[in-house]
Amino acid sequence: MKSVREILDHKNKPVVSIEPLACVFEAAQLMAEYNVGALTVHIDDYLVGIVTERDYVRKVILDHKTSKETKISEIMTRDVVKVSPETQATECIALMKEHHIRHLPVTVEGQVVGIVSLRDLFMETIEEVVT
């Protein structure tokens, strides 16, 4: 199975980030605009969290909060599970299963260089089986 670097080489989506004091509505707009399911949360260039569509549904909609008044910092995951470009796809799958997550930021020297999703890994697995 391929490394994260090889998977990222085939992706054509930018890493989209947001600040922790932005409102959740802005995050939803960015996710829709870029057709992504997760945003990395940064202060300057420092990764401080990740926010996903699932966070929005569970921590905003189901808690009857308002999107324009709720801050990203209120719903984001702070303890981000991340990988390096050298991480193998099989290890990513194991991490996602262990932590019940669908997105893994990819970092080099503390800087986010990409995100690998469960869909990316699924498509990679199918490609390997078919070819």
C-alpha cells in the first residue's frame, strides 16, 4: 500500500483552514465552497485543532446552538491525530479506526501539508485491488 505522500500527490484539493475565533457558519461556508469535510484550525501557522462536518452536526445542530454565534473553538477537536508524509496508508486506516475519525492532517515540521480522508484511503484500496 502507498504512503501518504503518494496519496497526496494524486489529490487536487487544497488544505483549507480557519481560525478558532471564527464562527461555525463561516466554517460551513468554507467546507461547501471547497467541497471538503474538514478544516484545520490554526493560530498563525500553528495547528490547534480540526473541525469537521460531524462536529457541526453533533455540537451545533443537535445542541440547538446557532451557527453565527458559536465559535470554532467551542466545537473543534483539540487533540489532533496527525501523520507524516512517510506514514503508510494501512497505518492511517488503523489510526482512523482506533480514534473513530475520518480525517488525518499531514504535517511536516509542525506545518500542515495536506489532509488524508477515509475516502482517499478507500479509493486507494480499491485502485490497488482493481489494478
